[in-house]
Amino acid sequence: MKEQIKSFINDTIQKLPVKKNESSLEITIKDKKIVLEFAEKECILTFGNYQKTISYDLGADKFFTAQKGLFKNLEPLMKDMEDKKAFGQMLSTWKNNVELLLEEKEMAKRKEALAQKLAIGYPEPSLGNNDLDVGYEHFLNKVRDEMLSVFRSMGYTLVEERELEDEYHNFEALNIDADHPAREDQDSFYVGKNHLLRTHTSSSQIRTLEKMLKNGGEPPLAIVCPGVCYRRDAVDATHFPIFRQMEGLVVDKHVSFADLKGTLLEWAKAMFGSDTQIRLRPDYFPFTEPSGELSVSSPNLLGGRWVELLGCGMVHPQVFRNVGLDPDVWKGFAFGTGIERIAMMRYGIKDIRSFVENDLRFLKQSL
Ligand code: PHE
């Protein structure tokens, strides 16, 4: 260690007037002398009456720290020097030399490490390679994250719920009875008798409210629940049995349809541009009353045509009763939209199957 430190310091002060012998260096500026004496694990710096011991028991790579220790102890001496300028110049030359030398050493080390890696055929991304491709965020994740950030900015919390549901949470609790015709077109993949892959994210509404009440909480609450859903649909350009939705739910004492409309307008503008208009028409869902279907029209989207985007409505009193909330006290609104649908509109994608075909020519366009 001593020898290493010594030769390192030696290298970095070669431009200075230095006298060397076996175990010491003597730096002289004008008639002032700084003596560095090297012992096994330390260096003793003497300058006039001033003496300082600098330990360099620092590990093989820490030359720089050792040198820094030297500078730190030399700098305060400046004020005692007659020729401050010469002393200052000496210090800065020394420092520069240290940095240069370290840089050279660092480069040499890196070069050697790289050569070793390459010698054993190790892939080295920093070399750059035109054959290698960067990754792309998938269209669907991009749209989901964009929607999340819009709702987050409005104060919503993200909730992710299970994909494997029981019939109660997917249907009954949402006011869809066993013989309700709405079950027909939402029949799904069953796992056992009472469990199925959820057909919509609306089950997250029930799960979240139940959990909140069980833990002693109560509304207000504003959540968005994105996630994968499943339906036994025949595959075509706009249907695929695995798809994504995002559910929104707000519950509070004074929530009105106007709040729902305002929220959806804000969201549509954030997604499709500030000149986007929305239109709400009556629709039917067993778990909302009244229910609506939202369409948007934007100059940036299919030439301003009205496009249906999501289902929404005021939470049905029976849904509140099912989770144990008093519908005379609490009001709420909910909405649910397909992420694929929005991505398709946004990017002009014609076939929903493209999202899952893993064709790089398609995926690359998501950049
Ligand atoms: N769950 C409905 C669907 O999948 C959408 C919806 C959600 C409607 C919330 C109203 C309120 O079509």
C-alpha cells in the first residue's frame, strides 16, 4: 500500500520541484518546504511547525481519497504562506495531475474490462449495435397510463382487483340476478361452479366498497380500477375474449349526474384534445340508474364523428344496499370503458387482434 500511494503521489507531482528519497518526498516552493514521509499505513505531512498524519489504509482503489486528504490538509496552510500564489499554483497543478492520472487509469481499467467481456463473447450494449432494438411500451399500457394520470389529477385512487371472481361479486351484488337477461351477453369462462373470470371491472366497485366498510371506513371515495376482463365472445375485428377495461367509481353524500358529466368531459378533453365534445344518451345497466352511454366527437378523431366510448350512470340504490350503504345517505356515479377501444380509436387501429399478435412491425409503431 505504501509503495502504491507513494508512486501514485510521485506521478502526480512530477511537475513540481520535488526531492525524493527512499521514504519521503520534499516539495519546495520558494524557500518553503512540505515534507511527506511515508510509513506503512500513513503519511506524515510536515510544514514548519504544522504536522498532520494522513492514514491511507483505504483499500487499493482509494488513491484519490488519500490525495484528497492531503489537499485538505494543505489548503489551510495557504494563508500562512508568503508566496500564496506559488503555493496555490502548486496545489492546483497537483490536483489537475491527480485527476488526469485517475481518468487515464479509469479508462484503462474500463478498456480492459470490456476487452475481457468481448473476448468471452459477452454482449456489451454500450458499444451500440444496429441489429439490436430498443423496447416499446405497448399501445394498451400507454393508453391505460395516460387515463390513469388524468384521473389521478382529479384525485382518484388506483385500485387493482382480482380477475378470478365469484358469481356474487361479478353479477348478483351488481343487481344482475341469475335469470337476468344481462347475464346472457356477459357469460364468461367458469372455473368450477361459482367462480368465473370477471366479465367487467365493475366487480371492483363491490370489492372496494366491501373492503372499506369492513375496515371501518366510509365514503367519500373516488377510485379507478383498470384490469383485464374476459367474455366468451366470438373473435372478430372488434371482439376478443380477453380485453381490458377501466372502471371509475365515486361515492359521496352529494354526487349528481352533473358531476359525472363534468368528470367525463374533463377526461375526454384530456384524452382527445380541448375541443372535444361529449354526448350522453340513455342506456341500461342493472347496476346504475339512470344509465348513460357516452359518445365523444373531436376533430382529432375520425374526422369529428360521434363515437361511443363508455357506459356510465348513477350507482343503483340496490348496489348500495348490497354492500351495506344506505342509499338515502350515499350517492355515487360509475363508468366503465374498454381500453382496447380507446387505443384503437386513438391510433386508428382496425383490428383488435393486432394487440396480441406480437407482430413487431405493429408493436414498433407504439413508440
Ligand atoms: N360494466 C359495464 C360494461 O362492461 C360498463 C359500466 C360500468 C356501465 C360502470 C356503467 C357503470 O359494459
